[in-house]
Amino acid sequence: MTSPSRKVVKTGINTGINTGINLACLHRFGRGFWPAPGQGMLHGKPTTGKGGIMDYDSVEAPDFGRSLTGIGLNLLVRDVPGRCDFLVQVFGMRAYQVSGDFAILRYGDTVFQLHADGTYHANPLLSLLPETPPRGAGIELRLYDTDPDAAVARAKALGAVILQGPTDKPHGLREAYVLDDDGYAWVPSRRLA
């Protein structure tokens, strides 16, 4: 990646995830996303960064692309930096190489991508995007280790639409539905005690 980037935004929020059907760019290397400290190998090849961990601040596009495995999640958004700010502030995600066109995001051991609409000028998917939200109708982006009460408070402070406030559900989770500006439904949830 040669586009200008901002440094990763780090928060003190717990950022684990279990996506259920794993609709995320799942890069599970070994037991989790990160190789063990000092392991220094990824798919049998040397990695960059401290302790052999991929450095998302500086990884080049070809190396990042070769590292992708499993099922990938790439959200097309109108405003990449704005969406990154929202995801970092509300859900405690980490954002890397944020530009007007692209960003890598990490939530716990899950990595996914954001791309601006304009980057898809030659992609057949662009013609299917609605002119106005919601874009993500029919998909829930579930964040299983995010406190729904705290996330809703932060989302409300940013003016986000709360489709459903924090609610104890019969399936054993307390969850809420937060709609972002692009129409994606984020579902922060925690297990009931």
C-alpha cells in the first residue's frame, strides 16, 4: 500500500470476536489470528513486524493479499475514514492504512477491509449498489465481545441510528442493533450471566 495512512488507533476496549458464520476476512494462523510471539512465520513464510506478527501499518498490497484465507469480508462504503472513525469509537476496532480509498480493520482476531465506492469502478458489484442506504440489508455484523449498553451510548453520541436498544434475548445474549451511515447493521452483544 503506498497511499498515505494514519497510525492505528488503539483503545482500551475488549475487542474479541466470534462471528458465528465467520463472515469476516478470517486469517486464522495457528490457533488464532496472531502467530505466537517470536514465531516469525506465516503460512511457512517470514513475516514483517515485531515478533513475526504482520505489520498492518506497513504491509504492501501483494503481501496482504497473499495472506488472506478463509471467507473474506469487504464492505463498500462512501467514506472510508469516517467509517473507520465510527468503528474505532463505537466498537473499539483498530484501523490500519486508512486512506480515502481503503482501510484494514481488526476486531479481536478478525481482519476485514473497507473500500470506497470509487475503487470498484471496474468491478461488476458497483452497478448493484443502491444510491441511498441501507446497503447491508439482510446481513448482521455481529460483535460478540462488545458491551451493547456501552456501544449504544457511544453510537448515540455520534448520532447513529439505534434499530434496537440493548435487549436480553432468549438465545442467551444481550444485544443491540446499531445502523451506520452506509446502512450496515452492527450487533454488539455479550453472553447473559
